[in-house]
Amino acid sequence: MIGLDTSFLVAVAVREHPLHAAAWAVFERDVRGRAGSVALAPQVLTEFVHVVTDARRFERPLSTDEALAVADRWWTARETRQVEQGPDAVALFFDWMAHHRLGRKRLLDTLLAATYVAAGVRRIATSDWRDFAAFDGVEVVRLVA
């Protein structure tokens, strides 16, 4: 099972994204048709909608309605295991923040990694591999062009 980072969803959804082909390759290899093959946390979906609707980032951004529809399809897909934070994830988040002496720019990715690890998900698909590399028990599935 692979936990999805926002960067993966953005690369899959936005054709002009430089890692679109790489994200599709991971999707085809590790996700398509495999029930329960991905883990997805709600905060990934909110960040996804925020990013893909931003006209400063993309020449052809999605409308909010389009982005919400895509996010909902991911959330309810048979391939998706819905994962939410619990006390174990929050405890791990605080431990990693202190142990690795991380600052405010690392809050969201650290909480995401802790959420997945606490749920037993050890692999994370992302283009921002450096954000997850330091965490114990996390294998990064890197998107590279």
C-alpha cells in the first residue's frame, strides 16, 4: 500500500505538470485496479484543491468544482483506504518534530508521514521526497522525470 502525497495527486491530475508521465507510471504500476492499494488522508485532498485551482501555478488550472470532483473520486475510489489522524499519529508527529528539530515549513508533511506510519502505511508516493526521507520507517516512492 502506498500513501499519497499532494504532489502525486497534482502530477496525476495536471497534464502540464512536468512529472505527469512519471505519476501516471506509478499509478499504472501500483494503483490501478488494486483495491485498497493507496492510503489517503483528508489533508492531502484539501491541499490538492488549493494547488490545482491556482492560476499562478498552472496555465490551465482546474475550477474549484472540477478539483473537488477529482478529490472526491480519489477519496471514494475502491483503490483508496481512507486514513485519518489519531492519537498515535499526533504523538509521532510531535516526536519527529522535536527529534529532527524541524521548523514550521515541515509541519504538514511531518503530520502526513506520521498519519500514514501510525496507520501502518510505510510507502509514500511524492515528488517532494526530501520532505519524507528523514522519517523512520518511511519508504519514498519518488516521482522523477
